[in-house]
Amino acid sequence: MPSVTRYDTAASARRSPVDIPPRLAHELSRILNESLSNAARHGGASHAAVLLDLRDDVVHLRVSDNGRGFPFTGRYDLRALEQSGNGPRTLKERVTTLGGSLLVESSPAGAIVDACFPVRQGAAG
């Protein structure tokens, strides 16, 4: 019989009068899914916290977990991740396509993925 692993996720969101365009909302869900999947599958995390915040026409998604982190340690922005060849490729591509920013912090105690996107630019496409 296969084993079942319990994976806890805490989530919070702050409401804003600005609507998130459908394309950006779709990509945010994909980024969230990828971040949680990576935390569980590769990082062995048993808990993740998700924050979604929208203010001043910028949407901020933060996923933190208690897993093993990425194969690298430290704090890297998108440019540093690209230059070093570190970080999840698909996540970096999504952030770049949406004109967003990315910050990844990794340690043996877990990982934090912070992504911010301009709402108006995300409306294109």
C-alpha cells in the first residue's frame, strides 16, 4: 500500500479594489502550483505558507516552506539566478515573461520564493 504524506499549507490574501487580469491570475496559479510542488517533491517540505498581496497595482506572491531548500544557499534575485544557472527554470521563465521580479532565498531549513508582478503589464496577452 503506498504511503501518504501529509502536507500542510497556510495561506492568506489581502483584498484590493484592483482586479487581477485573467492571464496574470492564471500564471500566478501556475507559479504557486510549481512552488508548492517543488517544496514537497524536491525539498521534502511538510509545511508551506502562502501570501498573496495586491497593492498599488503590484501583486506579490510569497511561498515559504520548511524543506531542504534548493541545491544552493543564499538569496538570489532573478538576474543572479540566471547568471549562476540556479533556480527552477520554468519559474524563472514565467516571471520573465510577465515582466516581474523574483527573489529566491534558500537554506537547509527551507526556501522562500518571492515574486512580484505589475498588474497592468500582466494584463497583456
